[in-house]
Amino acid sequence: MADNNKILEKLDGLEARFEEVGTLITDPSVIADQQRYVKLTKEWKDLGDIMKARQKYINCLNSIQEAKDILANESDPDMKEMAREELAENEALQPQLEEEIKIALVPKDPEDAKNVQMEVRAGTGGDEAALFAGDLFNMYKRFCDKKGWTLNVSNASEGAVGGFKEIDFEVSGENVYGILKYESGVHRVQRVPVTESNGRMQTSAATVAVLPEADKFEVNINEGDIKWDTFRSSGAGGQNVNKVESGVRLRYPWKNPNTGEVEEILIECTETRDQPKNKERALSRLYTYIYDHEHQKYVDDISSRRKSLVSTGDRSAKIRTYNFPQGRVTDHRIGFTTHDLSGFLNGDIQEMIDALTVAENAEKLKESEL
């Protein structure tokens, strides 16, 4: 019962905070501070979910105690039989509720709720690597469709025989970074390339980077320092050819926090035929680029504290192998293998992500007192 008390102790401490936040979000001065209000509203919702779990847990413990009292003191056989059923049901429910509560009490990464900017880039393997980068992009696109998320391509460089040398895209929806962050790293493919006439198996690779989208208030940019150019877009097969200058190019002088030197950031965006939309997307990419560089130390610090093998965000780490002859996909961080390679490339990656989430939560639980 000591363990139960430990869980209840943590939950009781959070009850006071839940009531405090509930009062704060009705305060006019807090409502006026939009950034603080949004943060507190999210905290209140998260704590509300934990409070519901707390009530279910208390009800479960009370039911167990009541059933035990009836079995000890009641002589009516029907009452005792009902109590036995009630006891068995709630004793089975108790560990499930404890596990749910422990996971809910693991501190959430504040970045998890954010939208993301992703980059898939062909690595070693020439044309075959570009084809594989295309396969990965299509896998993420299908996964986003299944989740009801919005995916927008902001920049793409096609491979000579198909696929992409590099493709940058944004994904927006609910809890996007929290789900896709596990995809950062080197993805390796083993298969006979369509470009290989001798039928020999080849190993190629593509790198995936997943960055949380930067909020404007987190990055200080003097928009007056941005130099804008416009140009005519052109694309394969005349698809994006424009008679108007819808493509935009921005140049921004930025002091690199790692070197202390001022360097020029150059970003182009040709993805829509609407120049204002292209400007908006180029600006969003500028914020994210600077956010990524200026927050690297923060990310490294979190990684070293967490010591997580799962979501360090290291782009150089080989995280996964897609083996076509054996029809399997293996994630090397947790040793998880699925033998449904075609389904996986068709966007059925949730099971893998769930396994990675469970592994990371297990690591976090080890670090917490529970």
C-alpha cells in the first residue's frame, strides 16, 4: 500500500496546482498576457486529465477496501459473491490505472505540441539514395494523411532518376513534434536498386531531420534587416512555370552564436504561385533555421540529462534499416522489428512510434521517483 500512497501523495500535490491554475486563467491580467494565458490553459487541461485519473484511482482503491470489508464481515452469500466479483475487477484495474498515472506524471516536453519542419536528404548511394529519400517522403506523406495533418512542401530538389536529392516540408496538426521527433537520424535501405542491371543488393541511406517549428516570440529577428528579391518560378514539365515573379528569395545577416561571426542566411521559396504566401513561408523557414541553431545547446543539454537513446535528435545516428529481401524494418534504438515493410512504407508507422514512445517513457520513469 506504500506504493499507492506515494502515487496519491504526488496526485494530491497536483490538486492544489490544478485549482491555482484554474483561478489564474480567469484573471484579466493573465488573459491580457496571451503567451502566459496559452501556456496556463494547456497546463490546466493536462492537469485536468490527471485529476480525472486520480478520481478513478481513488474510486478503485475505495471499492477494493469496501469489497474486503464485506468479505470479512458479511454473512449473506449473495453479498459475498458480489463483493468477490467487485474485488477481482478492481484489483485487475488498479495496476492499469497506476501505469496510466505514472505515464501522465512524466514531465512532457514543451516542444511536443508544436508543428514541425522536416528535411529528407539523400545520403550515400547516388541515384538509389535519392529514390529512397522519395520513398521516405511518400511514407511520411501517407502517415500525415492518416493522422489528418497538413503537409506543405517548401523546397524540393529532384533526383536524376526520380525521388529527391533533398526535400523540405512543414507538417501541422496536433502533437506533431511529439510523434515525429523519433524520425530524426540516418535511415538505411538494403535492396536491389532499379538502377542496378546485375541484380546486386546495395546499401544506401537518407537522413531525416525533424525540427520543432519556432514560435515568433522565441527568436528575435529584425525584419527590417531582411533583403527580399523576387524571381520567376520554373518547374518540371511546366507545372510551376509562371509569367509573374512569384518566387521569393530572402537574405538575412545573422550572428552565429557558435562562431560569433555574422553570416548571411539565404532562403528561397517557390512552392506556391502566390508571392505573399511564398514570403510568409520563407519567413517561417528563417525563424525555424535560427531557432534550430540557437537552441542546439538547449537540446544538447536536455539530451545529456535525459540520456535517451530514443529521441536525442542526432541526425548522424543510424536509427533504422529497411531490408527489402527480408521484408522487414528494424529500429536499432529499441531493437523493434516489423515484417510488414510494404505497409510501413505505405504510412503504417504508428506501431513503431508507439514502441519508441513507450521506451522513452520507461527511461523517464526510471529517472523519476515513481
